Amino acid sequence: MLFHSQQLPSGGGGGTEISDLAAAYDSLPVQRQAELSRLASVNAFSGAVHPLVHSHPASGRPMLFMHLGQTGAVVRWPEESPTGECSSTAVALESMAAGVGPTRERGHSLLDAAELRALAHELNALLLRHAITWTYGPHDLVLLDNLAVAHRATPEAHDDAAAAGLRVLHRTTIRGTVPLDPPVTCGLPPFAHIWSQGSPLGEGDYGVWQGSDNFGAGFRWNATIPMRN
């Protein structure tokens, strides 16, 4: 990913927080690493299903990943597959047809609102501890490895726009060459129909299953943040 600064706030600021995803993962206790390794996020905008822990295709290091602004659900799968059919079934579920997604039969569960909110706060605090802030100069070019770092605008990029002027960046993103789909043994498809009404696990399930809103944002885990895509 490449950012090219075009216009900067007159009073400075408007930078980008960049966090090391491998360092964030390494700092966690082993038990917590194992717990997060059985979770996958569902993007509220695209329906893409990504494991919260993935291996970087070049370094092989485990990395954390969850889009804090666009997550519409987080799915947990059991430590051991409840059936021997997960691998073959997962291959057949490569579409976003209504009804495709987690199922009770494969032992899946959805994080409820309290669990998802707590997870988002945990990851937000963790990423902040492993972040640096890049302050842009005129026409800076910043190249990021989107599989190794998380990034977001500093708060003043939005909060002070009316007083200090807009921050305008041109962004170029290249398509990845390695899929980051959930492991086939967990029984989840690479895409899920996140826009279906109610939990795919049926009546009585209170897990979060929420498509994006008008801003392209998913579950709003922090009401004080004006989340925008």
C-alpha cells in the first residue's frame, strides 16, 4: 500500500498511526494467542472472512488482524472439528449466497456484543502500545506492508478538519498474491453473507451479525469514535 500526501492541515497533524502486528501478537500470553487463533472476523462491507491470526507469507511470523472499523461479526470455532467433513464442506462454500457462513453443526459460535466490544478494546489498546506515528511532509510517499502493519489516521485528521483544513492522501493498494482464508479444518467459507437478517446460527443466538452502515462501518464498539471508512 502506498500513501502520497497531497494536502495537509495548516496547523500540522493529520498523521498515520502504524502498528507492528507481529510484535503485538508476540506480546500476548501463549494461552491468549491460542484463543485468538480460533477466531475469524467477517468484514461488514465485503463479507470477507479472515482469521484473526495469520502467518506472513514472506517472514512466516504470526500476525494479528481485525479491521476495527469494518468488522460485522467474529466467529469462534471449536478446538477440534466436530465432524470429519469440514475440509470438503469448506471447499464447496466459496460464495456469498444467503445462508452461507457459520453453522451450529460445525460447532461455530458468534461473539455477542459484550464479547466483541471487549475484543475490539483489547486489540485497540494492544495496537496502540506497538504503534508509531508518521507525520507527513509535502508530497511524502509512505509504503506500507498491509499484511504486517495496521494503520489508521490520527484523531486530528478528522476532528480538526474544519479549523485546520483537510488532509488529502492518494492511496494505491496492490492486490495480494496469497489468500488469507480461514483454515479449511474450521469449516468457514472465505466469504459470508453478512447482510442477512439475524444470526445465521438461528433463533436464540445473540451473537453480533451486522452488515455495514452508510459510512461503510460495522459494529460500533466505541460510541465516542466517529468511525468512517
